[in-house]
Amino acid sequence: MLARAFRLATVGGIEVRLDPTLLVLAVLLVWSFSGQFAAEHGGTTAIGMAVAGMVLILLSILAHELAHALEARHRGIEVESITLLVFGGVTQMHAHSARPRDEFVIAAVGPFVSLLCGAVFGLLSVAAELLPTTIAGPAADLAGLLALLNVLLAVFNLVPGAPLDGGRVLRAGLWWILGDRSRAIRWAARCGQALGLALVGFGLFVLWQAPQAFVGALWWIVIGVFLVWAAGSEHRMSRLDDLYNGTTVRDLLPFVAAEEQPPDPADPTDPASAPTEDPGADLPDPAPGADLPDPAPGADLPGLPLDADLHDLVDAFQGRTTRIVLHDDQHTHLEVSERQIAAAIGRLRRGQPPVRTMAEATETPR
């Protein structure tokens, strides 16, 4: 889902992205708001209020996610981006908190900002009475609704189940009590899955009791399914985290399959290396002193020592990098791709045997 998001802007050095599914949320908000305001304010005014309300609630969600991102960066955690999507927002970080206290603060600051937004909109709904009569009513009603929605957003996010903020608060508490972050993640993920199943059950109950509330019931079911999936994903990531701890890049090398190499033009026994029409035969020779590309393999690629752990290896592929060079003090240089590393981690996780010896894995290609 997040892979399809496109960049909107950069706020405080943090990239903000929009997922195409956000359009679904925008349409639902405008449809719901216009229906709610139409009876009292008329069709045209209601549509204008609905569009303004949709924009403001999305900005409120962005403020919620920015609070997470800025607090994480303040505590030394690199933040890649914020993505707004149909279920709200996601803040993508390159690492996790080092202490339960940091985990708690980063999780709790989002709902706090949502409550703050609710208070601001509540004050604006009261202050709207000072505006001219023609716009006082619509402004007060819109601000009052946005105040209520922000408070509900904060309360719902504090429900103790991953991946909600309340699940991360629960995880921080369990981490502090148990002294084991992985166990805390698994407990919070199970609570999130239970919450998701409860929401699915609630949606089905509403659908059975009141078929006319089909859209609302379907929305609860979709949110529940998303929570079950996201909590399960966090549970699987905790298993990977256990695998990464104490495992170095050197330990992973025997599981890295050799990438298929192009034919060696210097080997006359390789039929694939037979000369063909020279694509550069008609090109002029470079001028004397002209800059030529560096033929050294991996010269412009990021590097990582073999003694680094798997967390650093995975982080090295963040962004647009798809290949890196592994090296050690013995000047071993091995260029690997993201696809090779992903396959190797999969083999290691499934308990499959190595595909090469360490000597073969660290052999520097010609």
C-alpha cells in the first residue's frame, strides 16, 4: 500500500506522502459531512462546509503524525517519511526506541496533539458566535464537529492494541515491566488482533441489526480487518527483530546466493562472450584529457562492514539504494543487491542450510 504513495511536501525536514487510498477517505468525509450539514444549512453551504471539514481533519491527522515524527527525531531516531492513507497516517522510522520511556513518549504525543487540536476547534466553535450571523452558524457547527472528531481520534488511538498508539503505550509499559522488548511487542500485537476481531464482530452485528447502516458497519469491518493485518505484521517483524539481534552481516554471507554474472568477454570458451556488432563503432574517440567513467565496481555505492548487524544492513537499503558493498579489514569487497539480501534473510529465518561456504561468499569477484 505505502509503495504507491507519492511525495506531497517536506515539513520540518520530514517528507510527507499521500497514498492513493486517501482519496477514499476524502470522499467518505465529504459525503458524510455534507449529509450532516444539509438539513440545517442547505445543499450548497453544506458542500462547502464538508470540503473545508475534510481538509481540516486531514490536516489534524497530519499534525498527529508530525508529533510522532518530530518527537522521534528529537530522541535520536531517524524518520524517513509520513504517509497519509485511508486509515489515517503512518510514520516510518529507520530504527526503534532504545528505552521504554522513549517508546512511551513517542507514542503518547500523537493523541496529546489530537486532544490539543480538539481543544482549539472547541474554542473556535465558541468564538464563532462573534462572527456575522450569516457565517456564525456554519463556522460554529463545523468547528464543533472537528473538535469532537479530534477527541474521538485521540481516544480511539489510545485503545491498548498494536498498531494503535495505545498499543505502543502498552508495549512500552510491558517492556519496562518484563525487560524484554520482543515479548512486549508480541503481547501488544495480540491485543491489537483481538481488538480488530472485536471491531469486525461489531460491524457484523450492526449489519445484522440495522441493514440500513450498511456503510457504517462496513467501515468498522474494514478497520477491524486492517488492525488484524497490521498487528500480525508487527508480530512477524518482532520475530525478525529477534533474528537480527546478535546476527552480523558476516554470519549471513553463507546464505547469500551468488548473483548470476554476465558473460566474461575475456573468456574465449564462453559462447555468450563472442563479439557482436560494436554499438560504439560509429562514435568518435574521446578527446584527449576527457573525463572517463571509473571502471571500479561499486565505486559509487554505499559500504557496510561485515561486522555490522542485520539491522544496519536492512537500514542501508532504505531510500533508493538497491546495491551496497560489504567490506572488512582484510579488504574483502563484495557487492550485493537488495534482492540477494532479502532472499538470504528468508533462508536464515526458515532454517534452511547455507548455499555457499564462507570462503565462497567472501571471494572478491574479478
